[in-house]
Amino acid sequence: MDDKWKLKNFERVVFFTGAGISAESGVPTFRGKGGLWDQYKPEEYACQEAFDRDPQAVWEFHDKRREIVAGCKPNAAHHHIAAYEKEHPNTVVVTQNIDGFHQDAGTQNLYEMHGSLWHVRCDASGTKKENRDIPFPIEDRSPAGEVWRPDIVWFGDYLNEDTIQKARNAFHASDLVVIVGTSGVVWPAAGFPLEAQKRGATLIEINPEESDFSIYCDLCLRGPATQELPKLL
Ligand code: OAD
């Protein structure tokens, strides 16, 4: 690979990650064969209407997701990114993942665009807290007397405006975006690397398959994240 693609040639790097970065840890992706949305209908398990109808069923689905993630750990790709950030504090990680693996690996400058499997919230009282119980104690009530819901962006939900704005600012300030393991089909997240490119940033993709980003990228590394990411270091 040409030396010009190495991270050392850039000043402000944003890593934009999706489910593919955690695939080698053992967490299933959403789309494609064996993907989560192949097995579970989002309208039954991942939207506010489903939660209002049957919070128990929605929590059981999220308990399963918690169990899977709790049985896995960050892989070399998460660790490479965290180590790079330690050396280059300008670095920002924007993730669509809810597994918490970037924090577990030591990443500090992190925006979780789709929330976290390990936080719950109550919109009526505007409260939020960390919780790692499996199964989640659904009988616990929020200060407003509500069932706590996972603090995850479900289908039909709004994204957290503050997180989005900070993530967008990081993209706009970047000179390199490394897109790792995302199909690029979910908006507005998918638009950010393209906004960065319009402002002059280079785009590099790491994905064994073509994605919606591929045609825009300056370089596509076709392979698993743990194998391809070290080539940029
Ligand atoms: P997807 O499941 O849509 O895409 C995963 C991508 O990872 C695919 O392009 C795979 O080719 C790639 N991939 C698989 N194994 C990989 C590996 N070892 N290394 C690198 N790449 C690999 O997941 P996302 O793009 O993250 O949203 O999905 C975006 C959003 O859609 C999710 O955050 C979730 C979902 O609905 C919400 O829940 C709001």
C-alpha cells in the first residue's frame, strides 16, 4: 500500500464505525446473512410503539443482546483505534454501535450516535442512568413511575441533538475519515463522511464487502477490520 494513505500523514482523524468492527468479537451485524434484522422484526422489538405495547418482550430482546455483548470483548481493531487516539488526542471516534467496546478498549473521544445498550432512560422525567443487569429488572421504576427503556435509538426515534452536533463538528474538522464496518444505509449517520469529504477530507473504507460508501472513498481496503486497520498505522 502506498505510504501516502498512512495515518501519520493526517492531522485530524475521525474513525466512523459500524457493526462490522465488532463482528470479529462475535457480535452479529444487522444486515446480510445471519444479521439481526433477518431474525427479529424491528417493528416488534426496536421501536417505541412496541415498547409501549409490550415492554417485557422488548426488554427480553435487549436482554439477549446484552448477553451476547457481555460474552464478547473488544478486538484488535478497537484496541488499535484506542492506542492511536492515545498518541494523537485530536482523534475522534463516531460509532453507530451500542456495544460499548470502544470505551472498553480505552477510547475517550467518542460519540455513540445510536446510544448504548448499557444505559436506560425515562423520557417523562428526563432521567438516564447506567445499568448492566441481565436480565434488566423491569419492575424497577423511574422517578416518574415509568418502566425504564433502553437508551438506544430505535426505529422512528430522534437522535440526540447534542451528540449529533458534536459528531458533525468532528467530521467537519477532519482531514481523514476512516470508515470501518458499516453498510452506510442508515441516515443521518451515513451523510457525515460525505459532508467531511466536501470539506476536503480523504475517505478510507475498511470493509470486506462493498458498501454505500465505496464509490465515494479514495481507498477501499477489502478485508476484515483486524487485518486491514494495522496497514494504516
Ligand atoms: P450493517 O449490519 O448494516 O453493516 C455491517 C457492515 O460491516 C457490512 O457492510 C459488512 O460487510 C461489514 N463487515 C462485516 N464483517 C466485517 C469485518 N470483520 N470488518 C469490517 N467490516 C465488516 O451495520 P451498520 O452499518 O452498523 O441502527 O448498521 C447501521 C445501523 O443500522 C445500526 O447502528 C443499527 C441498524 O439498524 C440502529 O439500531 C438505530
